[in-house]
Amino acid sequence: MRNHGGTLTLMQILSGHRILITGILTDESIAFGIAKRALEEGAEIIVTGAGRGMSLTRRTARKLGDVGDVVALDVTSPAEIAAAVTEVERRFGHLDGIVHAIGFAPESCLGSGMFTASFEDISIALNISLYSLAALTGAFRPLLRKSAVLGGSSVVSLDFDGTRAYPMYDWMGVAKAGLESLGRYLAKELGPDAIRVNMLASGPIRTIAAKSIPGFAQFETTWHERAPLGWDVRDASAVHDTAVALLSPLLRGTTGSIVYVDGGAHAMG
């Protein structure tokens, strides 16, 4: 085990792993940090992007080195998902892991209470932030099933504690609660294929997505006080490391779980 400026390197624990990583926009993205750590641990990765964010994803992906072209993957488009599966199979042949770091809600779904958003807006939030996990794991299941690494393949979905009602989080909080339940059902169904599915529930991190949440500053000022270990919204390194552990054989007996990386705040009254 090596220590490089506070970042643990566990002797290439992802050597031989081929991983699909979604949700990278900027180098502040949690997904970018996970991708960087996965590469440091010996993984090969494919990065995906979607829609108007593709050009930004491409620029950011170049900071990771030579990871190949970004694959178009709009999770609301069955045709684009199918095309992405074909491209990933062409490049990798199989998958050993997926990082699901996808979430979006229209403005009306955040910060306005539970009676403002239309069902049309709510359905967009649930489609992208919740159903997309099932859409991706179902489509990539044949490639995940081919994994030959110790412990089989691993799907890690970024989460935010869905057991509580948080100020201003509104329908996105409902989506996260659904995501946690979906993770358990997917784990049950995919376990016989040696595919693990786990939720990674991070504390608040200052990213572009977080800045779009009304009242995010409330989390910044209160989370550190609630968390027995403290919490720094500018430091996602513990989240990145935990994702690497979940993708690796180290946690090969863990599935259907919510792994909290939040300084312990979720457990406090």
C-alpha cells in the first residue's frame, strides 16, 4: 500500500478490470475522481457522455489521458443505449464494472416543495435519476456476465441518503429513495450472474450538480457539525476510494447495500 499526498494506492487492485464510467462533466465531478482513481489502480475505462454535455465531457476526459473516444449514452434513448452496448463490446468485449453517476431533475422538482412540479417534470427526474440504473444494468448485463475477475462484476451507483427528507431536495430525494430500493432488487436479480449492485451514498460535495440544488449552502454549513468525523464539501477523495473498493474484489461479498461515505452524519439524530 502506498500513500501519495493523502490518496491511498492499493497496489493496482483494479488491474485487469474494464469499467464503464458515466456522469463526467468537469474535473470536479465525483465520477471524474473515480475514473482517475480507477486508472491509478490499473483499470481500463470507457467514459460516456450525453447531449449538450458531450463537448464538455470530451474536454474533461482528455485530462484522464488516453481513454479513447467518449461514447454517446443518453439514458432516455433506448437506441443510444443499444448503440453504446455495441461500441463497448467492440472495444472491450466484456465489462467488469459500471459507475452510474447520472442524475437530473427539472428546476420545479427542487426547492419548491412537493406540490409545484408537474408529473411531466417529475417523470423526467425519475427516468434519468432512477430508472436509468435499471436501463443500463439490463442493457449491459450480457457484458457484465462475461467478467472473469475475482468476485465478478460490480455496478456502483452514486446516491444521497434516501432515508430522510432534506430541505429543498424534494423530488430528487424521492428519486434517491427509489434508487436505493431499486439497487436491492437489482442485486437480488443479478446476483446469480455474479454481478454486484451497490449504492454509494456520499455526503454533500461541491460539484456543478450540487450547485444547482437550491439551498445547498445549508448542507455546507451543517453537515460538518452533524458528522462525527467531520466533513469537507471540497474533498471527495474518500468517496473516490470507496468506489474503487466497491469495484474491486475487496468487497466481492457485498451487494444490495448502501455504503455511506458521509463522515457518519446519516447515523446521527
